Amino acid sequence: MERLTGEGGFDWVYLIVSPQNPFKSAENNLTGRDRYEAAVQAVCRHPELRVWVDDIELGMEPPHYTIRTLDALREREPECEFTLVIGADNLVRFASWKEHSRILLEYGIAVFPREGFDMDFYIGQLMQENPEYRIRKVEAPLVTISSTEIRDGLAEGRDMSDWLM
């Protein structure tokens, strides 16, 4: 988060809690409201970060497509400019996202490197589709663990404290 609000030039990072990712099967663990409360608690432990946990998707009708969330944020806060922040692993299937071209043209994306994903290759593919796309690489250390691995580790009772906020 500091990479975004510090040298990254963003005023705030909105952490959006989604009730259901359209690319993932329903999880039996926590409800959207439970995940929202857990995110709020995590962010509260780090008041130095400029992070806002937002439950906007919890009140939206499914399906929860990113473009619908971005449009709802812009409607709610027309004075703000929103950019989607993703990991490079999301670039692999980004062209299959609902209205991905609108996301890239109207909002843009900031991409964090992820282990095993050639960010430059996937960005290059998208830019061949349309050189006007707004794609920005975030210079940051490689993330070597996924949120799924963290959740699985917690469910198995392993100490995942090094990976939690």
C-alpha cells in the first residue's frame, strides 16, 4: 500500500471487499461481511497507511464485475479518479474480464509483479490490442505467496503472521 500512496502518487487506496469473485467458486469460509470486518480490523492495525476498506460491492446486485464497481465508485465520488490495482497474475486472463477495454481506457490499471508471471509480456499483449490503454507497472518486491495460500495456511492452523497486515 505504501508503494501506491507514497512514491506511487495515489492519495488513497480503496480495498474493495467482494462478496464473490466471478472467476472463483463460492467459498465456504467467510461471508462478504465477515471479510469486510476482518479487512477493517487489519487496516486499523496500520493507521500510517492511507487505506480505506470499502463495502460498496456488498450492496450491489450480482454479478460483481470490476467495471460495475468502478462505475459505481465514480458515480458515488465523481470528484475522484480511480485506477484498478492488480497483481500481474491477473493479466493472464484480463482480456476475458467484462468490458476490459473500458477498464483500461477509462480507469487504467496499476500492476504489481507476481512470481512466475512475465508482466512485460502480458502488458505487451494488451498494448498490441490498443496502444491507448492506461497500464502502469508498480515497482515493488515480488510477492511470493497468494491470498489463497494464506487462507489455506490459516485453515490448516499454520502460522501465517508474516503475511498478514
